[in-house]
Amino acid sequence: MDKKTLTIFTPAYNRAYSLPLGYEALCRQTCDDFEWLIVDDGSTDNTRELVKQWMDEGKVNIRYIYQDNQGMHGAHNTAYRNIHTELNTCIDSDDYMPDDAVEKIISFWRKYGSDKYAGMMALDADLQGKVIGTPFPEDMKHSTVNGFYANGGRGDKKLIYRTDVICSYPEYPLFEGEKYVSLGYKYQLIDQDYELLTLNEIVCLVEYRADGSSMNMFRQYLRNPKGFAFIRKNSMCLAPTWKRRFIEAAHYVSSSIILRNGNYIKESPRKFITLLATPLGVAFYGYIMYKNRKNR
């Protein structure tokens, strides 16, 4: 079997009801230069049986890995350890790709890609085909992830990375009893060394479900304070502006209060900013508690 160019990986936790949409879309792709890696993050539904059925059908090149539940970031760690193609991208278990998405990604990379870039950014859209947030400006041919947003960009974008690049950076940390660390951790680190090409084409159709992490962020703050404190400390070091570092420090304070960590200033990489941000962090903590009580 010829080696493929692109790995599409999908972390899945009890999503047997939504995975068929992604599978059917991959069956319709106009280019088959890809494989689908499904990381089953401890599902207790019939995900395993469903994937085995698809593997037996042979319409799509599928690999399946089961692991005990670790959360989205743990599933990403497992995926990166098992990807051997030049490029990779994550398509969530409730999203799917337009029929020509793989063809657009690979043809664009073959035309413009090089070792100079970590990969590319492309567009997400809702199920009606409306671009989420803003497209890339016509004169923005390449950018870091943070650079796009710092220059007025909005909305989730699909990140397609070179596998050798993303695997050369540290894995997401796992904290006992927690299931969430922001995926932006790796993207922040890569931003320090590489830019991404920009592809102004829709390659992923997205539905934000009520059981998805995007819709439950305030609950996540309470359940995963170590993970949030970790990413806030990282962002305090790497954020490009004083304003952004101050906001990250305030969020770090709120997570530290949830952890009852009285040493948060001592442990901060930006102690003075953290001290200044403490009143706002206390307010953030109060707002998190209010939103969680309201959403019960």
C-alpha cells in the first residue's frame, strides 16, 4: 500500500452517534491520499464495533486505537505518536470534511509547501457553509496562529501541521483527576519558530454540540484547574502584548483560587503582572462560580 500524505485523526469519546457523518464524508472525498486515525478515548458505547464494520468495508484506510479516557489532549498525544504521514489534521467527532477538502489541502501543500512552514491554516464553516469568523486577508499568505488573531482575525480555523514539526514539541501534560489542557499549548510553542501558510478554502464543517467542550467551558474551569493554570502560565510567557499577558495572569489567578493555591504568585513566571492582575482574577473566579450555578 502506498504511503499516504495526510492523516486525518479523530479523538472520539462515546460519539458513535455522530461519527457516521465524518465517515460518509471521507468516503466521498475526491482524493484518497489520506488515512483516518480514530483514537477511541475510552468509549463505552458501540464505537469499536462501528469502526470495525467500516474497516471491513474497506472504503477508507482506517486505523483504530483504543485507550483509557484521558481527555482530548491525551488523545492528541496518542495520535501524534502514531502518525507517519507528512501532514496531519484533527477533525473532531462531530465535524466532517467537504467532498474536495483532502484534494484542496494536498494540492495547495504540493504547490506552496516547504520546510520553511509548519503547515497551513484553512477555514472552518458551519453546517450551512458560512465561514466561522473571518477568512484570511488576501494579502496574508502566511502567518502564525497568534499573528492571525492579533491582526483582527476571528473564529476557529483548521490547522494542518507537518507531522515532523508538531511531534518535535513537548506533549500535552496529563494531570491526575483532570481531562483538559488547551490544545493551544503546542500551537503557541510552534508559533515561536514557524509560520503557517494560509488557505482561504473551507476544509471542515463544524457543529458545536451541547456535549462538546466548547459549550461547557465554565464547567471545565472548575473540573480542570491544574490544566488551566498550566496553559495560563505558558501564555503569560509567550503572549505578544502586555495586555494579553495581563489577561492570562488574571485567568491564572482564578484557576489558582479554585486550586486553593496560596503560592500562586511565587509559582508565576510573571510575578509582578500576576500581583497586579489578582483583583481581576478574583472577579473572574466569582463569574465562573456564578455561571456554573446558573447553568446547573
